[in-house]
Amino acid sequence: MLNHNLKYLRKKKGISQEQLANVLDIAKTTLGDYERGKYEPSISTLITLADYFDVSIDDLLRKDLKHEDYEIIRNKDFRVLAITVDNENNENIELVDTKAEAGYIESFNDPEYIRDLPKIYFPNIPEGTYRGFEIRGDSMLPMEPGNVVICSYVENMEEIKDGKTYVVISKSGGLVYKRIRFLKKENALLMISDNDIYSPYLLPLDDIAEIWEYYAHIGISDPKQLIEQMLDERITDIQNKVREIHLNLTI
């Protein structure tokens, strides 16, 4: 279990491979080999690891430590969910589709639940913790329902970039995909829809369970066709309004 536990404990502590390699006084590539299970550390390195992570050597070698608790990182803003890894110890990208949304909101800190979510592959993605979320509703057009947004986990509020899009999981509002602004004085996020028929609203920070930042998305239809369809709908809407105004003027 050493290679799995090593990566899990590093993620839980919130440090990079380079930072841990410096603690161990080894090369980053050597630590990478440990995490992939390619090589095993010396006894002296094992002792340093056990002391650094405050676990016994026996637990480090024999136990699946990710099941000892459900959280990887805890900080003043959020907590990171349980993760799963593939056979090469790379983090999976779990997919939360619309059918799984309700269960996800209830069980996002349960590693057994996360383990059973479907997995998706996205090529050449930077190192990090990612999750896929299926979009529902039309509040973020032209991001249409059924598209899957690939998002990276946000560990604290300082990482939020005003005007960017995020998946936000809250206790009261569930799972939503919005363009957001961080309002420090109000201690809230301003949640903005790209579809302007939906009004912005405030979401208090203490209501938020986690935030995921948009990285990429997987579309289900031709973007050009979607834009043309939206333009046709707008033109039809304008024509209907002009017709209504004309009728009112003639009465």
C-alpha cells in the first residue's frame, strides 16, 4: 500500500511532490517513482515519512489510509473530497451526471460513493484534482444542457477569479454552474448566469461546501448550429415583442 498511501498523505497535507522531495532530501523524480510503485524507499526514508506524516511505518506499508478518514485536505474555506486513482496511481476524473447529482450532494465526502461514480478520461490535463459535471438547464447558454464541464478543485477563496465560471456545491442550492464574483464585504459570492433572462443572486460563503473551477468541456452538438439556433430564437422573440407593441398602438 506504500505508493497509494504516499500520494494520499501528500495530497491530504496539501504539498507538492517537489516540497515533499525537499523534506526527504531526494530528487522529485525519485519521489515520483515511489508514488508509482516503481521503487521502494530505504528504511531511513520510511522513518522520515512516518514521522513527517505522523503515522506508523506498519500503517504506511499495510493499511489503505484513505479509508481512515474521508477528507484529503481541510482548510479555513473548504475541504477536498475523497479521490480515487487508477492502476498507475493517477487521479481519476469522476463524472457527476444529472442522475447522480442528488446523491453527490449528500455523499461527496464518502470514498465508497466516489469510488462508484463513472470515470472519464481527458487527455493532457495538468496535475491536480478534477471532476466532471453534467450541465442541466439553460441558464448558462451557449453552454447547453447535457454538456460535461471538466473542473479543477478550488482549495480556498483566494483562488477565485472574478468573471470566471465555476461549479458550486452549496447546502441550500445544490449543484450549480455559474459565472461568479467574490464579494468580500458581503461575505458572499455573486452568482451570474450567462443567459440574461436569469437574475444574479447572492450565495453566502458559509453555505458553500465546495467550488470547482472550469477547465474544459465536452460538447454534445455543433456550436455553430447552437449559436444560429439562439440567434433565431432571439429574432423570433424580438419579432413577437414588436408585433405586441404594434397591436397595443393600434387598439
